[in-house]
Amino acid sequence: MEKKQSDLKRAFSEDGALKTHVGGQALIEGVMMRGKYNWAAAVREPAGTVYVEEHDLASGKAKNKWLYWPIVRGCRAFVESLVLGYKALEVAALHAFSDVEDAADADGGNDAAAASAHAAGECGHAAAAPDAAQEPASDALSADRAFSWKDDFGRSDVAIDALGAQTKLEPVSPPTAAEEDACVAPAAMQAEGDSSEEQPKVSDGKEDDSFEFGKKEMAFSMVLGLVLGVVLFIVAPAFIANLLVGEYDSNTLAWNIVDGIVRVVIFVFYIWLIGRMEDIKRMFGYHGAEHKTIHCFEHGLPLTPENARSFPRLHVRCGTAFLIMVMVIAILVYTVTPINALIEAWGVPDGPAKLALVIAVRILLMPLIAGISYEITVKWAGSHPDNPLVKVILWPGMQMQKLTTREPDDGQIECAIAAMKKVLEREEEEERKSASLA
């Protein structure tokens, strides 16, 4: 019997021929995908439906070409990814945690109308036991759910309720407005020929009042996250290195090596620790779904859960490699930076003042380190995937992906596919426009 290859070996050996620029990010019960012209977030709602929201990406290359210079473009990409990531997380938070109890109350208030509409085959919501509506949202996200997808994501002959039950829909005439109102939950998908409903639910990205909810909280969370990152990965390693090695200028090389090792250890331990939380485990599952979906596209296969499921959950062009490279490059940059000359020229005394200077210089050098790491992991390694040295450089990041990804269920893969298709549809549309103008 042939021995099954590990996901790590498969990620390198089965890298698809269609290298795509589309990248993604795992969200709370969803996935964000980003292309050239737009980004889309697909989120699994408590009711079991997939909500998809897309937004345009504005490129400032024509006006600010310097932002696309080598090194500088890495800093720009890092900041853009950070801002975009929080926007996508905000969308996910609004739709992944909608009030399940309110939905259950609405179900109870419309039992009679729902039963009538369902019996007539006019409401695509499968009947469930009353107690089932009170099940936690996590139970509604089991691996047993099986959606039937069409290329246009608009129609299917199978309806799925929040608990994964399936109901065969017979072709019927479009419901009237009154009949739609009587449904407990609008049909997720309709029979062939009926376009009055669509699945997933799609938003054009225009903000409404609900979108304003939580902006202050998200901004506070973003600032708090940045502060925590500085404390954990810059201040704490520097403080520990000072305790173990002594003053910075007494043995600069050893100090920087210890500082770098401590930083990596803290990072790995942090990822391992948060990965033990149930919510983060599910998010890591969506990370795996994102990778599988991109693998599927890069191999030229139709985007279906069945096709995507067969690929490894690790991917050679994952941003995790960038984070590891930042920590490696940081050791080199910090070592060659003449901080000792500043200490001597300014007469900085030993103790807290000298440590504060070292920490401040490290923070100021972060954009340069991010830029160099971007050139190596994204530009160079991404364009030379067959180079043996690339595998050596990406190996630490691939090992980290074993912690930051989990094997996804079909429902998670469906979210990744929904987001991916929105991005690909926009790029096809832009290509058609360009071809018509040529």
C-alpha cells in the first residue's frame, strides 16, 4: 500500500500550475478573498445561510507610484492588509453573531404561516423540531451539511435548514409578496427557472445603519492589538534578552540572537495557546478552507467542495511565511544597525534609558523589515517556486501553518468558494471591459 504523503510534502509537490494573485484570510465563521479589483467576505450566519459582501479596491498606483517601489511596497501591502483584515472581521462579526434567540422567536410567531407555505412547497426552509431551533450555532455548522451549488450561486434543487436537513423542492411559480412574508426564512435557493431568491445572500457593500454598529469597538480592538503586538514581540523579548545577556552594547550579536529566539518562541506559544480555543479552532478551519479553495483554482478544477476537499490544507504562498520571515530578517537588520554608535554618541546610560532606546529603534525599523520580508517571501519566492532555496526559506512558515490551519468541513469550504467566486466574477467582468475597449 502506498504511504500517504503529508500535507507539507503535498503542498510543495502539488502546487498548481495556475499561480493566482488572489489571497485570503480566515474570519469569524467565514473567509475573505482579495483580488485585483475587489475583496469579498463570505460568512456563515446562525441560520445556516451564507452571507456574501463585496467591496471595491481602490488602487493609488497612478498618483502615488513611489508606494509601489521595492521595499516600500511591502510596507504599503502590510498596512493595507491590516486595515482590510479588520474591515472583513467587522463584516464577519455583524453576521456570524446575529441574535439567534430573536430568530427563534420569529419562528414561533409565524409557525402557522410557515407550515402552510412549506406544505405548499413555496418556502425553502425545512421543518425542524421546536427544540432544534434552540441548538447552539456551532451545531448548525456540522460537517454533515451538504449544499448543492450552481455556477451562478443563485439556484439549486435542494434547500438546507439551519441544522443541515435537506428538502427536495418541486418547481413552483414565484411566490407573491404576501407569501414571501409568511415564510419563516426566505428560501435559500429556488427551483430551476425561479430567480426571485438567491443563495448566498449578496451585498454590494453599501453601508447601512447596522454596519455602523461596532466600529468604535473594532477600532479600539485594532489599536489594542497593535499595542499588544509591540509589547509581546518587541518589548518583552528585549527585556528578556537584557536579563539573560546584559546590556545591549556589551555583546550585541548574542543579545540580538537571544532577542530573536525569544520572539519566535513567544509567537509559536501564542499561536498554540489561542489555537486551543474552540472559536479559534473553527477560524483555523476556515484558514484551511481558504488554502484548499485556492489550490483547487490553481489546478484548474471547478470550485466545488468535493474538488477542494482533496487538496492539502497547507499552501506555499500563505502569509504565515511572511510573518516568520519578518522575525528572521529582524535579527539581521537589528544586528547591522549601528545602535551602539548612537548609544556612544548620545551618552545613553545603562539601564532603562538604554533599553528604551533599543526598543524605540526596533519599532522604527519595522517598516524596513516588513519591506525586505515582502520582497523575499512574496516577490522572489512567489515568482521562483521551483527554486530549491525557496523551499528552505518557506519551510519554517509551512511548519507554522500546521498550527494555523485545520482540516475544514464542507460548510467552511463553501464559504471560501463563495468569496472566491465573487472575486473571480469581478475579474472576468473587468477583463471583458478591457477586451471591448481594445
